[in-house]
Amino acid sequence: MNRVLRGCASLAIVVGMLGLNEMAPVSAGDWSRFRGPNGAGVSLDDKAPPVEWSETKNMKWKFELPGPGLSCPIVVGNKVIVTCWSGYGTTTARDAKQDQLKRHLVCVDRQTGKQLWNTVIDPELPEDSYRGMFTENGYASHTPVSDGKNIFAFFGKTGVVAFDMDGKKLWQTKVGKDSDPRGWGTASSPILYKNLVIVTASIESHALVALDRETGKEVWNQPADGFGSMWGTPILVEVDAGRTDLVVGVPYEVWGFNPDTGKLRWYCEAADSESMCSSVIAHDGIVYAIEGRSGGSIAVKAGGKDDVTKSHVVWSGRDRGRISTPIYHDGRLHWISDRVANALDAKTGQRVYQARLKSDGSPAEAAPPADDRPTQGGRRGGGGLGGGGGGRGGQDYASPVASHGRMYFVGRSGETYVVELGAEYKLLAVNRVSAESDESIFNSTPAISDGDLFIRSSSALYCVGAEPPLATK
């Protein structure tokens, strides 16, 4: 075990008995957690979002939010749910004090765009000051999760809060009150497993915490130093009929846990980076991670015991992902980094293409020759295309999502790139839901449900769909 694990396997403590009931079923079209089903970012609906839209074309509705936030919308049945904050640290409250800060869980009717309810949550104070790099994050960055019966939201120091589908608060549990010494804030989103709400309290307590979803009581708590420098969201990987691994990427490594107990099952060396901002994904039992600050990519077979670096790593490399989490489609990994579209062969790690996105729809710039690609199980050198503007004075934070062979990526300035997923780069369209003069920041990953695309900015929530436009709120 390397420098960040320090005692991880031995410190897990089961503090309650697990129930046998599984999650309440959600409908096939629901997008009920960060990046949809198991965090893959891929919609399996029969319907697909349109290729082109604008403020007047294929725009179903726009809803003005009560405040900013980076969390992503989720869709459960006829409800679209998102978090935000108000009262402090916003453009309309520059002189406000922290005691005026409020968190919001907002629910909108997916057909009409009208608000169904807005539940206000008081914060745990003192909070991090709204300054420096923290302004890139704020007080509503964790995407909520739902089992179709209740909604579970994580608000950092304020804790994990459960609500029913009408916005009534059911319970609240604190999972730590530490602050990020770098001032970056916190962002990992909760997931559900059996009767558990699993929360990565990365900044708050450097721990992975499981709560009983009916009562909010702690079931297990797994601390480790490495959790303090990661912002990704865990996924569940089925190893076989009797085993599921809870997998998360951390600095330098990928970890696999027993989700029933929190005990570490396996780990492997991964990206040589002191932070992990993106999330891992999985397909057919293979876990993929692409990190960005120092560069690093890996494919590792889930399962095994203890250090699986020599036995389970399929390939590794130095691809960059920045904040973006990849998607898997038809044997390839696709992601966007610094406005560069990337594709790798998922079996070998070999580059398929790399091309810079062009907001005007002009032909993409070709990537330099890829003469340093890896062999299976080996590492590669090489950088690739760098640079690229994030717009609005910063980098992009959203991850791509996919539907029916098309990738949708929302840039910080509000433009959405629609790219055909294939062996060659093909840009289909560049669209906006608002005017170019709109100063809002688009840092959230969109949701897809039943052919509708839900895009969230720092000021509004939009529904793009192929049906005729409805009235705008």
C-alpha cells in the first residue's frame, strides 16, 4: 500500500446491521444520480435528445433558479431535482454575511418547467469563506440521488439530508466539518446501495461513510488519508453473481471496497497525481480512470485481493482528463479535456483520435502523430493537445453524456457540442440554450431522460426536447 492508504484496510468499523432490502425501483427513463445509471453518463432510453436547438428551437422550458450551484439535475418520474444556494456568496448578495446563507433543494415539473416545491436548508456555520478558488465551487456542488421513494442530498459540513418526494425533510446526519486547506471546496456526490446511502466525505472527514437510508444512522465509516484529495463519485462494479465492489479513484491509486462493510478489498497503482478530480467508470468488469492535473489513465479489472497492480491492470498511460469523466461507447473511451475531444481503444489504451473542438463548427485541428502508445500492461509517455479556453475566465467542469451514439458536452460559457461517437471525430452541432451575452456559468453535467436534455447553469435550469416548445416560466 502506498503513501495515501495508511491503515485503510484495518480501520473500517461496522456499526450497524445491514438490511436485505434493495433499493426501491426507479423507472427506466430516470436519471437518478450523478451522471445517470451507475455514473456511466449514458442514456439507454428509446428516445434521443435532438442534435440542434437554440433559445427558440427545441426548447421546452427555462426555469430561473433561486441561486447558483454546480450540482447536476436528476430526473425521477415527472420531477427534475437540483440543489443551489442563496443569501451569501452570490452576485446579488455581495455584502451579505454567512448567517444569511441558505441551501435549496428545488423540484420542477419536467413537462411544464413550473416549480413544484423549494425546500430551504439552514447551513452548519461557520462555512468556508466565499473567496479565491472556492468561488469556482461554492455551496451546492454535490448532485443528489434518489431511489424513487426519497431524495438524499449532501451539503458538506451541513451533512446528508433525506427528503420525501414532496420535499419534506426526513432526517439529517453530519459526516464531518473539516475544510479543504487548498480552498477548493467539496464535490463528491452520494450513491445508493441496498439500504445504504454511501457518501464520500472527502474534505469533511477524509472518509467513506455509509448511512442507513431509512434512519440516517451510520452503518460503517472507512477513513483514509487519500480521501482528502479526491472529488470524484464512487461506482458499483459487479464482479460476479455474489460480489459487488465499490470502486473509487484517489490520488495515485484506484481502490475497491466491500460496499456492505466498507472494508478495503483491493487497490492498484494508477495516475501519479496528488489529486483525483474525475470519477471512474466501468464496463464488463473493467474500471477506467483518466485524471488530469498531472496526467494518468488506467484500465484495471475489478476484483482480486490486496495489491492487484501486477495482476489486474490491463493497460496504463498518461492521458489527461482534467475534471471531465469519460464515457464508454462501442469499445472506446471518449472524453473532453481543455476543449479537446479524445478517444481511446478501451481494450488497449491506444489513441483512436484527438481533435480540438471548434465552437464555430469549422474542421477540427488534427492531433500530432501518436508514436508513443502503450503496450498492454505498460505505461506510455506523450502529452497531446493542450491549451484551449474554458470561457468565462476558467476551465470547463462538466463531463460529457451520451445517447444513441451521440456525445453531448456543455462548455463553461454555455455552448453544447454534439459529437458523433465513432472511430473518427465528427462534430454534428454546437448549440446554446441562452444568448452569448448571458454571463451565467455552465459547470454542471447535464441529465438525459426520455429524450429530454436537462442543462443547468448558475442561474437557470433548461429542458431541451424534440417536442413543440411549451410556455416558458
